[in-house]
Amino acid sequence: MRVLHVCSEIYPLLKTGGLADVAGALPPALVRAGCDARLLVPGFPAMMNGVANLHLIAELPPRFGASALRLLAGTLADSGLPAYVIDAPGLYDRPGNPYYGPDNHDYSDNHRRFGLLGWMAAELALGRDPSWNADIIHGHDWHAGLAPAYLKAAEMRNGRKVAGSVFTVHNLAYQGVFPSHVFGELELPWEFFNMYGVEFYGNLSFLKAGLFYSDKITTVSPTYAREIQEPEQGCGLDGLLRGRAHDLRGILNGVDLDVWNPAADPDIASHYDRESLEGKRACKRALQQEAGLAVQENAPLFGVVSRLTDQKGLNLVQAGLRGILSRGGQLVLLGSGDPALEAAFREAAAAHPSSVSVHIGYDEKKSHRIIAGSDVILVPSRFEPCGLTQLYGLRYGTLPLVRRVGGLADSVVDCTAENMAQGKATGFVFDRFENEAFVAAVHRACALYARRDEWLRIQQCAMAQQFSWDLAAGQMQELYRQVAPR
């Protein structure tokens, strides 16, 4: 089965969040399962420079505001996965973030930049590459939301189904909403602009297009699939999602076991596995030294690798920092986001230099060192479609402290007395999105950390959990078979 994954970023070439990790790991897992999986990405500088052996597939006339437009093909150097790249310098050849400019505002032509991505996906189902065409178009998040709409338009023109479509929601809060007047620039039938189509409260929503026109919808955890059908987390689309509940499936993300492997990770101070955790203690000492913290084995070290936003619960971490320090704990943080949160964490680091270390920005290698060297990884999100950080923590024996929501609820088993007695506990879970509940979970973690034999058993249980992409790939294949043209 020929499957084209349509996405705006992919690890290791370009990453702003967990979407890149998924795009980098799921297609190779599908290849291992027997699919002919390929990628389609915009020609951002990182893609043009990072995809190997690029060669011309087709030269196209100007459209979507691109005066020069070519479809190229190559391979990803790390996985050998075939990839198509849209070479449109006028749309994509811009430095820095792929979605917004130096002023931190979205590019005004994002509707054309990502409309072209969806349109090209449909073209690859229609035979734009003479040597390969897609049976399934699998779009990821709002950037690829128009791909199912262009497929539906092609089906209407040709009187037959061109390809099956699957659309994955990684975060419903990001919807790709644009003013209605840009719809005419997207080369879609005018009748698609209505409430039974791409229209969303008088505007145009790329995400709604993906949800409405795709054959099947997936999201990144079973709990999140239920949550987004309710008003609290449905972001205005809960009615549509309830109406399509029979086509909606939650499939938990996995971990790239080659990239995230404490027994072979080149970016950490010492290797270890669940049978021998001495190397993890060495990673903690190295992290404390790197971060300028006091080197204290008995101090529970809490790690954060996250966007600094209220959605990620970083306001709880900031407000609850005193609770960590009062129990003799330390905090090492890597991330960026809300300027007020950045300033607050910088002030805390200045006030407690031996206990708090803050790195504003992002560093992939440092994220590995924090996850390997910390005792607890904090993911106290207000909402969390899946979350990958807690999965990486489990893999590295770094116990997650999470809120019971979305994929966090699906992947972390609370350290209650019953769960510990049954050998099932893997982390710390709290319910209410309140500072008191977060601090209570922190205190539970500190108390358990002092009981080292019990802590070791829970670490080993955490590291035994299986979150392989091969499992997710098998579930995806079931959906593909249901929607592929016969």
C-alpha cells in the first residue's frame, strides 16, 4: 500500500514540537510493516538542505503566489525514507521559524503556503509523479488540512475516488484559521465554503477541512479522542467530532527506540539500562555539573523540557517551585515561550543558583541530557493530546509527574500503594489543575525518592513499558485498508 505522509516538519531536519518526532518515526515504522510510505514537505531551507539526492519530478506553472514552483524528490539521510519536497522559494525560503516571521506574527500568506502543501498531496494521488502515486494521503495537523478537501474536489471532477485519506490531529487548539476572503486564492470549489465544509464561524479553517473531508480521523491518544468530543476541549469542533465519532480513533504515539535509547544515546554522559542503573546516577551528576547545581545525589532532581505556556502547566511549576525547594529538590528547565514565565524562571535561577537552572531556548542534545539525568520529568499539562516527554521519561527511568489528562492519563500509572503493590506504578498523577494538587504530587515524589529500593523498582517498571511505533503502525494499517480505493 502506497502511503503519503503530509507534514510541515520532521525530525531531525526541522522541529518545533512533537509533530516532528511523529513524522520522523511513524513512516519508517510503516515501512517495516510492509507499506510503501513516503513524505511530502514544504521546501523550507532545512528541508532543501537536509533531504539528500534531490532531483526534479515536475516543473509546474505559477500558482498559490509562487512564481517558481517545482516538485523534487530525494531521501532522508537517517532513515532512507523517500521524500518529496515542494520547491517554491517565494513561499518557503525564509529564515527562522517556518510559521511566523521575526516579529513573532504569522506570515500573512500562510494560507497559500500550506494550501499548496495540501494541493500537491492531491496531485501525488493523481499521478504527478509518473513512477509513483499514493493510495492513501495521511495529513498531519492543520498545515495539511486542505489535502482531503483537494482529494474530494478531484473525486467530484473525475467521478471516482482518487485516494483514501486519513487526517491526524496532534493538537486541536491549533486550527489554521484565516479570513473568509482568502478562500478564492485556494482553488477549491466555491460550494466547499459553507458550514458543511471549510467555513468556521465565518472564517476558513484548515483544521476543520481535514476533519470534515477525510475518510478517517485519528488523534494521538485514546483519552484525547474522547476529550475533544466534549465542549471543554473541543475548541468549537466538538459537534463535528461527535458526528464523526465512528470515524475517529485515538492511537497512542510511540517512541523512536533508536533515537531514545539510554543504552546507546550518544548525547548522554553514561549509558545504562533497566538491569543496571549506575549509569543514570552518572548522568545525574553530569547534569548537575553542567547546569551549575550542587552535586547532591540525595536531592531529587526535577526536569522540564517544554514550551513555557499555561497549556503545558508551566504556571503550576513556577508557582509550585517553592514546594520543590522546600523538600530539598532541584529544578533544571529547558524551554521558551511566554515572556512572563521566562522572566519568572530566570529570577528563580538567579535567587537559587545551586538549586535551579534555567536555559531559555531549545537544544535537542541538552533535552536528552535532562531526561537522562533527572529523577522526575514534569508534564503537568492543562490539556495534552498525547505528550512525548513523559514517554521519553519512562524509557529513561525518569519518573513522569503528570496531570491525568489526554495521553498522559493513557501512559502513566500513579504511584498509589495499590499500584506499587501490584508492580504497575510508573509515575505520579494528579487530577485538578491547581497549584495545591501539583505540589501534593511533588511531595509524594520527594517522599518516595527517599525510599530508594521502592524507587528503583518503579524505575525498572517504567523502563519496561512498551511504546513502540510498530504498534501504532499496525493500527494505522487497519485504517488504511478500510479507506483505500478498491
